[in-house]
Amino acid sequence: MENKNCYLQEDENYLRDWLKQAEQLARDIHINAREEGVLAIFTIGSTTKIRQNLHPFLTPLRRITHGFIGGAVVFSQTQAVLLSARIDGLVDNILVDAEKKLGITIGVDYSVLEYFGLTPPTEKPKARVFVEMGNLSSACLNYIKKSTFYEYKPNDITVEAIWHFLANHLRTFSGRKITIIGCGNIGFKLALKLVECGAHVELVRRDMSKGMLMANVINITKPASTIAIAHYNSNPLQASLFSDILLGCTDGTPAITWEMIQSMKPGGIVIDVGKGSVYKEVIQRAVKHNIPIIRCDISSAIDGLIATMQRNKEIVEQEMGRREIEDSIFVVSGGYIGFEGDIIVDNYRHPHRIIGVANGMGDMKEKLSRKEQERLAILEDKINQKEPALMQVVSS
């Protein structure tokens, strides 16, 4: 069979069995979601922690506030395309990793697509590869037609989950010392958020030049009034000294030692962000000494993501717009920037609450003219009387 664009050799036998398991996972998600009347969600993600055999794997089915969710981690665009085609229509939403990770094998193996009965996209590639390096979402979009397609950023979800966990645990970040072992994408984003909140952050990275550069960028970017700083330290043990929190953000390579944990403040905790940042024997020793080592749980952040997606869709489709209530009285809502004098309400289709008067530049006016005050009074009277003409549903 001719391979028009072979950039990888997929294990077709493994993929066949894995796709069956993925389809069953999607069906299980669907069944559970329908029983409770909630959303069925499937994620397709990637990671820079490359497995030697490049075999994709599934993530567990979980119950979150807005529904049931499960997914898969893939290592090539071919794997992502096959999975998208297999589960399309079985779940409500398919969330695909939008981050362009270099670890993803580039190009789509056309012979594998044909082996699984898929027709390659008809559009002509702009380059020798199917889509840009590491781009899962563009590859998947062509094969997701029935389920709702969303892009999402797993690394940002992880950052949000850790930040909220620390906010609950520490109560306040000011004056805290937090050490980040392995400052890559996630570690850098966390460091910036933590410094902005008043925590002193120690960055540990093997590449000294990049580590120092990251610390400098954070210190330049943070608000001028923020006293806390980021500091690069090439010595992990020294960086851990008197830390309140030790964050392991390596790519799965063990780096946190027992000596580093012992050097922390009493009551300090270790969070394994990168899954594998702490040596196995160190974890066993910490458990015996009642020192908590916590694996990052992103469930809360996923809930927040789904809630934001759903709410944003409602706003865009139902609440964002402008219309004329009666002669010279216009209402706007949902973030729509109105003209000067437009009345900002909670929902332009059927307003129940007046928020203010637009200044024509995306903000509200502080001082109103007599004419604007009169328009406000007219609209408020109409809302209080619940006039049918005012409350009518306006088609998009």
C-alpha cells in the first residue's frame, strides 16, 4: 500500500485494540452522562513525556460537576485523527489539545488512515507535512463533524488547579517561599502567577542560561509595586531551604530528594506536578514520616473550563448584541460595545436589570445627561411593568 506522507511507522495492531477501548470509553461516558442528564466529554491531549514505543493511552472516566469526562493521550497526528473519527458523535464535546508540542510526531501516515478506512482530507497541504508540527487540533477538526469541537490548553488547566489548591492551603501567598524544581512551560507560568501574588519563588532548572532568563522575564513582567521576586538557583537543595511549598515540575524525571524535603519549613508540602518528579524511595520515606506528597489533581480546573465554555457559548449565542427597544432607546449586553448613550442591560433580548449607560468606548458613563436619565427612566418603567414588546425573544 502506497504511503503518500509517511513520517512515522504506527503499530497498527496496537492501534486497532486501543481504538476499540477508546470507543468503549466514549460509550461508557455517554451512558453515564445520559443517565444523569449531564454532558459527555472526551479529551484528546498530548505530552512532551514521550514513550519509547509511542503507544497512545487512555485516561480514566471521571465524574465532574458538569458531566462525565475521559480521554486519551496521543503521540502523533495520525493517532489523533483515528481517534477523532472513531469517537465522533458518541460524546457531546471533544476537547483537543491546542498546545503545539514539539514532542508530537509530525505528519499523517496516509497508509494507516487507509488501513482503518479513513479518507485523507481533500484540501491540498501547504507543505510536505499535513499540518504544522505538534498541531493536533487542526488535524482533528477535519474528522469531528457530529460532536462539538473545542480547543483547550491542558498546561493552563494544570496551572489553575495548582494555584487554587495552594490558595486554599496557604490562605495567602504574601511572604511565602515556593520552590519550583523543573521550570518549563508549567513551572514558568506558575512562577509568574505566584510572584504576582506576593510569593518569593526559587526556580531550579538544569539549563542555567534559560533559568536565569526566565527569572529575569518574570521580574520584568510583574507589576512594579510587587515586592516579591523570582530567583534562579542552580542548587536544588539550597533552593528548597525553608520553603513552604516544593513543586516538582520536571518532565517525569525524578529530581526531589529526601534532603530537599527535610530542608523545607515544618509543615511544608510537596506537590508532584510532573508525575514522577519525586524519587520512589523518597515518597515511601515521606509517608512513614507523615510528610504529605500530593499528586496534582486537575478535576476542579476541568470543571471551571467546562463551565466557562458553556457560559461563553450562552453569552455569544443568546446575550451578546444590541437592539432598539423603541425610538432612540437602544440596549446592549454580553460585552457588546455600544454607542455612547446605549443602555447596558443584563440581556438585550429580554432585559431584567439595568447596569449602566455606555460611553461609546467600552465603559460606562459616570455623569448622565438629562436625556439619558429620561431614557433610563422609560426603560426601567418598561422592565417593571414587564411589557410584552420589551420581553420578546429576538432572533439572531
